[in-house]
Amino acid sequence: MSLSLRPLHPLFAAEASGIDLARPLPPEQIAAVVAALDRHAVLVFRGQPLDQEQQVAMAKQFGPLNPGLKKIGGRVERMRDAALIDISNLDPEGRPLPRDNKKIISGLANQLWHSDSSFQAPAVSYSMLSAVTLPSWGGQTEYADLRAAWDALPLRLQRQVKGLEAEHFALHSRMTLLGDDDYSAEQLATLPAVVWPLHRIHPGSGRDVLFAGIHARRILGMGVAEGKMLLLDLLEHATQPQFRYRHEWQVGDLVIWDNRSTLHRGRAYDLSEPRDLRRTTNDEVPLPVRAVA
Ligand code: OGA
Ligand code: MN
């Protein structure tokens, strides 16, 4: 079988089928997935429930795995692999955590538009999120196409943004929700802020990207307030409804997205109901196999 694609939105996102993610992928299937991500940015695989080991093995074929915020620690671990990120509201016994728990706050911060791990360098590429248990309502994940957002940016803003750089900080989203936060100096020092240009070229597709998102906390060389307003304006622009795809989860879905060309956010749900998803994220590496165009 080979990879089949069915577009889910006029601009980006496609449903992918025809390959079995639980088995090692031959080089031509990896190349086909990479090429599909370069084009569609978000791929939805339905009906492919993977156990933890299978998801890790599948993801590793696309580059080394990056544990992201797990590096700052402080959590009781539910996942068997250090690179598997627990996107749930559950304690180790599978019960919903109290609403003031740090993990719940992190989950709420995931409801702000972001690109995974944009607060670290070197960059990451793909995230892969699988659905294990879903709440009775809400809890969708929305994506925004940052290539379309760039293309639609007025020329005046394109000119202004080219050459500007933003500082991205790991805990900015949490601090946006909580104000002052109680992370230790050691935790704060684990993930120092990094700088990314606001305008980037996506390596796989050559397309221009407006690299916005909640991890960006200031613009270099600009007053704090003016920089924040520009970041908020760009984020508002990039996440307009016409640039969005909303994924309605089913158990057994696995969604792969490219963090270099999209933003995403979770949507609200009843925090007293279990919601259990698992994520991996890849370091950006040149992949050995590229599809011939
Ligand atoms: C993530 C994330 C959103 C969601 O896993 O990186 O942001 O819907 N998830 O849980
Ligand atoms: Mn995320």
C-alpha cells in the first residue's frame, strides 16, 4: 500500500491513509509522509491506535525525540518512555487531577496558540499526538497555517516583519495565565529564552512563514509594549478562521503536524472528565530520504 491523501481544508491539513504506522516504515513511505507534511502541514491518520512503544518507535523514524518542557521536571510520570509527553489531565492512577494542579495549568496553557518547543534551539520539526481517551464534549485541537498567514499579510507588514526577531520563552504561556509563577531559579535556567526571526523560510517547501505564537514574549530592539502589541496583532492575523483547521478527535487518531509551518491550540473541555493523549516531538534534522518532487 502507499500513502493516500484527502484534503480536509482549502489551505492545509489532509487525512492520510494506506500505511500502517505500527510497523517500521520503508524509506519511500517516510519520504512520502515528509513530502505530504511539506505540502499539507497537518496529517490526520484515523483508526491507528498505537501503544506507547509503537508510538515512540514510529516517531523516531523522523528524527531524534525531544522531551520539551519535560526537561524542567517536577511531575509524577505516567509515560514509560522519557520522550513520550503525557498530554492528559490524569494522575498515575488515571483519575482527573485537581484543577489547581500544575499539569492542569500546563494543559490550559496548551489552549493558547503555540508552536511546540519554539522556546528552544535547535528547532523541532514534527509533533505526533495520539488519542487514547476523550471527554464527552470539547477537547478538539485547532491548527493555523502560518504559510497562508504570511501570504495574506499586507505588504507593509511583510516589509516591517522581515528582519525582526522575537524572543521565545518556555514559561511565557504559563505566566500569561498565572501572572507571576513559582518556578524555581533552577527550573527557569533549564530552558533559557531563544531568538527566532518572525519571518522564516520553511526548509521542506521553500514557503514563507509568519512565525508567531504565545511563546514569543518580546521583539528584539523594540519597546516592550510596542513589541507585545505587534506580536498580539500578528498572532490575531495568523489565527483568523480562514487559516484554521479544527480536528475533532476520535480514539485511535494520530495527528502529525509540522511546528515550523503551523500553530495549534487545544480547546476547552470538562476538566473533571478524563482526556488522555500522548505526544512525541522531533528535533529538526535533515532527513536522509527526500521525495522526488
Ligand atoms: C500538544 C498540544 C493541544 C491539545 O500536545 O502539544 O498543544 O489539544 N495539545 O491537547
Ligand atoms: Mn502543543
